[in-house]
Amino acid sequence: MNCCLTPEDKQGGRLTEQKQQFIDSILNLCNSFNSLDLLRKLHPNESLFTWHQNSSAIQCRLDYWLVSKHLLPQVKECIITPVSFSDHSAVLFKIQSSDFCKRGPCFFKFNNSLVNDYCFVEGLSKRIPGYKEKCYF
């Protein structure tokens, strides 16, 4: 949306008040859907930016997740991380369902009847090179 939601999300450049009508529309949408800006909720007093001018004279947090307030207890982390393909950084968050239960050490048990399944063997054979490339840099 290329818009900061709060003055704390901007350093330098034009004031956020110039886009106040647009900001109010986003905040009304959040109220209507009982949602919130996740990064601001979890990091209320931090200056965090997802875009900056080359000289860093202007920095803004233009990227955010608007998440249902009901999901908040399940959020484990929310961070900003740089990406190589954009001038914006990504906002990532992890959620963990309350239904998830950690399991202790265990072993993998393979259903060996699958080796007789032609579709399974063919599909796995086609994917193995990709798995190798992904797992072994």
C-alpha cells in the first residue's frame, strides 16, 4: 500500500498526515475485521523500517501484516528480513497452532509397500535431484 500507518514508522520525508485519509481507511478496515498490525503490536517501541532511500535519509515501514487479533496468542515471532530481489525488506511471522504438540525423539518408519507403487517411485525419482540440491548446498 506504500503507506506508513504511524509516524513512528517513518523517518525523514513527507509527514504521514498527508496520507491520513488513506491511513484512516486501513485502520477502519482493521477495526471492521478485528485485525491489527502484527509487527507494531509485538515491537511497539522499536524503530523498524522495511524500505530506505540509498542515503538512508528517508526510511519507512511500508510493509506489514494485518492479522486477526484471534491469532495473536499463536504468533511465535515477527521479524523484518532483507531480500535480494526487492528494495523492500520482507516481514515474516511464525504461528504455531495450539493443537500442535511437540514430540520427543523418534524414528522414521517407511511404509515399504510404496516401493511397489509405480506412481510413488516415479514421482520420488523425479524429485530426488531437487531434494539433493536444496539440502546439499
